[in-house]
Amino acid sequence: MMQPRVVAMEEGKEPISANKTNLFRALPSRLLVFCLLFLGVGVGLSIISMYSVRFPMVQQLATKATSAVQPLFQDDGTTIGNFIRPPSNLMHNMNDTELLWRASFVPQIKDYPFKRVPKIAFMFLTKGPLPLAPLWDRFFKGHEELYSIYVHALPSYTAGYPPSSPFYGRQIPSQMVEWGRMSMCEAERRLLANALLDISNEWFILLSESCIPLHNFSIIYRYISRSRHSFMGSFDEPGPYGRGRYNPHMQPEVTLSQWRKGSQWFEVNRKLAIDIVVDTTYYPKFKQFCRPACYVDEHYFPTMLTIQSPHLLANRTLTWTDWSRGGAHPATFGKADITEGFFKKIFEGQVCLYNGQPSTVCYLFARKFAPSALDPLLGLASKVFRY
């Protein structure tokens, strides 16, 4: 009777023993799977956390790397206005070589992609102050969009015009000028080059501190803008003050038959102004071989432009000057000379060609007027000059 119980107990032990054995056999497999899953989840979380930390750093480094490399052209909202807007300050740091190079830029497309109002550049070549500025103030008033002003004075001179004056801030970087020498023409080229930086300047008039306008602004603007020619005195004078100043060393660039003489005071259009500032062919010859008693300002531009563009020249100046008293300089007029009769003599008897047709309006400006002439000129301006 005891044996079955033992057997039973033994049989009972055998199932327990088998279950434990199966359990221990199954446990490592499940544990291994669990560990592998846990390890996989841990690795995944580690990777995710690592990238979540590193990505902002990479992004930050990429941003820094991008900002460290500056592009050739930045997209900062630049428009055509940035290229056509004239310099706000005429006092720049360019030397003459840099200035002439910058002024030589010429658009190859003739049609402007913006509304362009052509202006006259009034260029004053002076030693210092402009004593007749109040008269010019009246002349310019009301026409601000049709003109610009440039003043070349001695480097030591500082103008004191009020902000309301059209001459305020219009002085350009300058150098010393000697009468009758190449430095005079260099100053004129400097004026032209500065004026060419304004794309709206179409006509360029050289004036002195002793010049006055003989007509109101509207008449002068219409006269110049409608002309098919530029006004540069250029003629062949056979005497000692013309051909007698020619130096044979100027060949082959300039021959005796091409040698010309003319007034220093001129008006040229934009094309001829550019031709003057880009010239490297005739400039060295005139600088070396035209020295007093060869006065280069009377020969350089007339000769060069007659050789290059004779069909564009009217071969006369727009500035009236009285040489009747003789000497190396024209007559100067002071307070006592300023009368209606004086200007009547200037206006009457004028005959010239304008666009191929006879005209009685030949001079738009006159010189030389002393500072004492200012008050009577202001008194006559409205009646005689219509401004």
C-alpha cells in the first residue's frame, strides 16, 4: 500500500521536475529575446537622442559656415536706381586715373530702361569764390531737375555757400592749375569726368567765375537740347598765334593741317565729353609739345575733336568775349559798364548758323565781369535777361 504513494509521490515528483526543467529551458530564450528587444529599444533611443542633440549643432555649424562665405552679389533689394542715382557727395577719394576710368563707362544699349530727364552740367573753373553766384541763383531757380553744378577751385579753397544755394556741396576734388599749361586742360577733364558720373547729364558747359547767362534758363536749355552740334570754337589760323604754335614733333598723331585753335569755353554733348576723358592718343603729345607760348587750352580739345568728330562741331563758342582792347586777356567789365545799352550792343548784329540755318541768337553766355558788376546785373536781370 505504501508503494503506490511513493510511486505516486515519485510520479508526482517527476512532473514537477519536468516542468522546472522546461521552465528553465524556456526562460533563457524568452530572456534573450527580451534583452535583445530592450537592447534594440535602447540603441534606438540612443540614436534618436544623439541625433536630436547633434542636429541643432550641425545646423548651427552649417549656418556659421554659410555666413562665413560672402557671395559675389548679395540679394539686398538692389534696383536700377542704385546704378543711375548720382553721387550724393562730390568729394570722393579717387585719383585722376581712377576717376577718368570710372567716367568712361558707356552703356551699349541706346534705349534707357527708365525715365531719363536730360540735364545740363554747368562746370565752373575758378580759383576760389563765385562772386556772381547770386545772379546764377536767380537763373537756376525753379529748374532744379534740369541742371547740375560742378565747381573746380583751388584745393585750399573751402566754399561757404548756404544749404539753400544751388552751389552748396558742389565743389569737386581739385588740383593746382597753371594758366596756359596742361594742368588747365586736366582740370577741365576732371570737371567733365565728375559730371559724367551722373547718367542724366547730357550736355556739359565750361564756365568761369566771371561768366554770366545772357538769357533765361528755358531759352538756354531749349537752344542746347535742340542743337545737332556741340559748340567748340575750332578754326585754322595761319598766323603766329595759330599754326605758328604747332610743333612738328606732334606727328603723326597731329599734322599741321589738322592743327586748330579755339576758345577755351565750350559746350559738348555726352559723346564728346566721353571722347575727351578717355583720350590717351593726343593728350601725351599736347602735354609734351604744347607749352607756352603754345597755350594748350586753346588747341588741345579743338584739334582732337576736329580730327575725331568734325561733323558734330558747330565750330563756334557760346560765350561772348571782347578782345577788341588787345593783349593776352579779354576785356573785364565792372559796375560802370553795366547798362542796357551795353547789352544791346552784344545782342544786336549777331549772325551765325544754328542747325544749318541763319540765327541771330549766337551767344548764351558772356565774360569777363568783375565782382563790382553784380548789383547792376541783378538790377537789369529781369528786364534784359528775363530771369
